[in-house]
Amino acid sequence: MSVRRFWASASTLVLAAVAALGIAQPASAATGGYVALGDSYSSGVGAGSYISDSGDCRRSTKAYPYLWAAANSPSSFAFVACSGATTGSVAGSQLGALSSSTGLVSVTAGGNDVGFADVMQDCVLYSEATCLSSVSSAVSQMQNSLPSSLSSLYGSIRSRAPQARVVVLGYPRFYQLSGSCIAGLSENERAAINNASNVLNSVIAKQAANSGFAFSSVVDEFTGHELCSGDAWLNSVTIPVYNSYHPKAAGQSGGYLPAFRSAA
């Protein structure tokens, strides 16, 4: 069963159980505004067309929240996702956009908490041993400290937006293994990075479920469009460097947007 079908089936079972128990469900997006929280994967870093007043947050008109809002015309739209955001900074500086009338929330968070940008820098600049050690350290943080940070953030979101449907999105796997790349990282490094993405997604999915939020994976959408696939929707090392290892415009419209739309 695909990742998408698994989560769709799980969501159906949960909703059926809620209905059977007579528990009130969050309001639909149509009855309230939409707030887009999160890090660079939600702000649209790597996609270009950055909104001039978004500064270093680099919010893009090609990011999935902007595209979804343009297509669905929610009653209000607050796009506050910001490059570099952690679970703590989302909680500390973005949740003011939420209210009791918010109907829909999207969020990506967790990658910066475990230093994924530093991991990729270690893997690009240093030895395989350094890369694998850095990945292992990040995975340890995912398993040990990240769950409580996510739980705290999700609790704060629910407190600020008690009626909202909250959709938590995951992260893509970066590499197609045995793909077309003939230089750069070793296959061992690529496999370790992919595994770390899998662990990160599983931790996020569990905490989202614990909080009663929908989790939408983007792995299916990006399959066949990873780095080394020959049709990558992700930037490799590029200039400006902050675009590196982030979705291109095609990754936002073809990857994140359908994943969000399926759960919103």
C-alpha cells in the first residue's frame, strides 16, 4: 500500500470512529480562514518568486500555501511560514495568526530542530564518515528530543485554533538510489540521508496522530522526482545556497500542493 493510501485509509477509520462516538469534529476550511505555518518547506524557499515584504522568511507565490489559497479563496489567508523556523520559533512567533475562527492550518516543522541543513553541509563538504556520523546524530535527536517539541507545538496550535482542521506535512526523501548521479555523495551517504528522512516523517506522523491532526506525506508525490532521478523537483547544491535541498516550483505545485489538497 502506498504512503498516500495508508494515510487516507487511516484518516477514514479515525473519522468514522469520531462520528460513531458523536464527538465534534473541527470546522471545515470553508467556514474559516486558512493559516500557513512552518519552515522553509512551507514558505517556499527554493521555488523563487519571493514576496518582497517577506524578507529572510522568503515566502514564495509558488509555495503550496499560496497556490492553495489562490485556488480555493478562503475567507482569510495568513501566510506566516518562515525560512529557518523550528518548532520553538513557530510557537513563539507565528501562532498569533491563529484564532478561534481559523478553519484550516498547515504546518511543516522539525527539520531545523535536528539540524538537517548542517547535516547536508557536513555531507557535501567532508568525508563519508563525518556525513554518516552527522546523520546518526540527527536521527538520535529525532527519536529522543523532537517528539516532545512537536507535541508542545501541536498543543499550542490546538489551543489557539480549537476548531481548525490542522494538516501536518512531511518531508521528501532527497535521493533516488542507484540513480543518474555520477558525482557528489556516495551511495551510502544518500541511503543514510533517505533513512533519516523516513525516521523524521515517522516521528512527525506519530505526534500529529497523537494530537488529532491529519498527517500528509509527500513521499509518494516526490517519488521519481528525487535528486539523481533525472527529473528532480528538489534543488541540489545551488546558488544562492539557501535554495539548496529545497523543493523547486515544480516540487511545490506537483508535490506539496497535491499532498496538502488531499488532506485539507
